Amino acid sequence: MGLALTFADLLALTSCLGALACRLWIVPSDGVSDDLSHIFRRATAIIGGCVAVLAGTSLGLLWWHATELSGAPALQSLAVLPAVLTQTHLGHAWAVRAMAVAALGGLWVAARRDPDREVLWWLMLAVGALLAFSRSASGHAADAGDFSFGEWVDWAHLVAISVWAGSVLVVPAIVLPALTRAASVAPRFVAQFARRFSRSSGLALGIVVLAGGYIAWRRLGSWPALVDTAYGRTLAVKLLLVAVAVALGAVNRFVHVRRIDAWARQAVAPSRAIGSRLATRFANTVRLEAAVLVAVVGAASVLLQQMPPGMAMNMAAGTREQTFSFGRRASPEKATRVIDVRATDAMRFEPSAITVKPGETVRFDVTNSGAVRHEFVLGDMKEQRSHEEEMKEMEEMEKTPGAGMQDDANGISLAPGQTKFITWTFPARPGKVYFACHEPGHFAAGMVGVITIAR
């Protein structure tokens, strides 16, 4: 269900931003026939449909994430929705998303009633960009911290690919029907549209390549991971599909657009029959490129469901095989569930009580939402007391309060605002495992939570 929701969500966001790009700068508003009003009405209808889909996928994704976090059946997970919304980073990002979708819907209603107010369409584009940022803030990019460089790069990549791919996806529905009816469209409009469409795609593609290259480098961790991991192989398929789409776009830019431009600039009246043939070839290439880009969106949806191998670099390589009476550290790819945890300066974890199944492998995404350093250490109570004594001894020896420990086999240390993860396989028997912070005074203040292993 998560993959289907993610695919529908990305496709709707991409199409929405692409239709707005067409409405604002790709489709020329001068030198056209009576088809312009029909083109803009079709663009408006597509935007409205995308907003409706985004509203549905927003609710669906929240429910799905609540099910993943709680490990409960779908209906029972509804009970944890308030906690997810108020106590997790994901919930906060979703709240921003919900407000953006609501604002987008309100602006669409206003723009539909008064389509000539350009400011409404630009506001919709700005809100759509905010919606894209909420997705970056709740995905893999959020692991680098709120408003980090990596998060902004991911946002720029998402917006740019939406303008490029989204415009390619919606153009066959809103412009190409009129474009291939050369008898009703002025030659100058055909040439202007082809040039603007190609230029917009080219500029957006430049950002996609730069931002995408940085993201791939950070998330792969190493070039061998491109073929050695499931994430890398999926990324390779996506890159291949992007290359095919770029090749098709190049054919349009350097062959069909130039021929259309030369046809429109003829000294004598351009032949409508020739224009129709040129526009049809241009349109067929765009339709083929659109089909490839739908596959690109599908590959991106799969990547969002997989763990980037580069994220595993925060695990201590020499301690992955170390086992304890309360379980062992595991590879993130083996996790069947992800639980978001917040460490706060109130000396509490949110949530402070978690239930897992015997033998279950869980990835804990831990965010330090406070202004001081915190830890997330897993262990039975004996291990927690031992670790507390070690931290006191370290503090006395180094005389550096708040310096924090290094990440260990069963624990991670987080600077203010930082997010890290630890993946843990729990014992196959019922019992309790605790998670605690051992920064000076934190454990004594009650900064400890419990994980109940129960069938």
C-alpha cells in the first residue's frame, strides 16, 4: 500500500507543478487562436484533480505511516494517529503538508472563478513548492536535520523534476490536441510553445542533474553500492530511464523544434499541412517521453521505500555482529518497521513506551529536538546502569561536560537537531528492553523509555 500511495502522490505533485508551469510560462498567451481558453481550462481541471488526489494520498500516507510505526492492524492504528501527529517529526511535516494542500485547494477555487488574476496562479506555484518541501522534510533527506543543506538540495531536485517531468506529462492532455490541429492554431504559437517548452525542460533538467548527482553520491555511500545493493540497482534503472527521456527531449529540441521554428518563419504563408506533420512528430516524441517519465516516477517511488546504503555509514562497522542478551544490531535493510523517536530537553523520550514482537527487527529513527546533546542507548536495566557508570567515569576523566559518547553497537549520540537511526533485532522471547540517555543527569532525571516484547 505504501508504494502505491507514494507513486500516486508523486505523480499528482509532479503533474500539478507541471500544469502550473504550463499555465504560467510555457504556453504563450499571444499569437494564438481561440484554443487558448480551452488549453487553460484543461490545465485548470488537471490542477484541480491533482489537488484532490494529494488530499487523498496525504490522509492515506499518514494512516500507512501510523500503521508502520505502531505495528498494529490498519484499523487499530487509527488510535495512534494523535500521537504520530504531535510526537513525531513525520507528524509535524505532515501538518505542514496538510495546510499546504488546503491552501492549494482554496487558491484553485479562487483562480477557477477569476482565471485572469495571475497572482493566484503564482501563489499556487509557491504553495506547491512548500508542499514539495514537506515531502523532502519527511523523507531520506530529513536524516541530515531540519533545513539542512541536503534537505534543500532534495527539495530543489523535486521541484525541478516536477517542472520538467510534470510539464511533459500534462502537455499531451492540454496542448497537443490543439497543436496538431494546425488549421486552428497560428504558426507563431506553435513555434513559441515548442521553444518555451524545450527551454523550460532544459533549465529544469540542469538542476535535476546537479542536485540528483549530489543526492546519489550521498545516499549510495560508494560506487560499488550502485550494483551491490537493491537501492543502487533501482537507482541505476531510474538513471537509465532518465537518460532515455533526456535523449527524446534532445530529439525534440534539436530536430523538431528547429524545423517548426523554420516553418513558422517562412516569408510566405506557412503551409498548414506541413505544420500539422511537424507538430504531430513533435507531439509523438513528447508522448513517448511522458511514458518514460511515468516509469521514472515509479522508480523514484520504489527508492523512497528502500534504505539508502549510505545511511548505514553511521553504524559501527566493527560491532554489527555483536550480540547481547537483549538483542543485536542489524542491517537497516532487514527492518520490517520504522519507529520515530524524539529526545527532548524535558528529559523525556517521545514516545516513551513501545511494543515490538519477539524476534522483530525495527529501525529507530531518533531525532534530538532539544538544544543539548542526548543519547539513545538500548539495553536491559543492568546494561543501562553499567553505561551510566561508564559515562560518569568518562566525565570525570575528560572534564568535558556534554561532550557525548561515540556511537556504539547498542547506542547513538545526537547533537542538537540531529537525526540518526539504529536498527535492532529483538530476542525471540517476551521481555523488556529499555532505551535511555546517559548524558550527565539525564538518566537520573528519568530520561528512559521501555520497549515491551510481546506476541
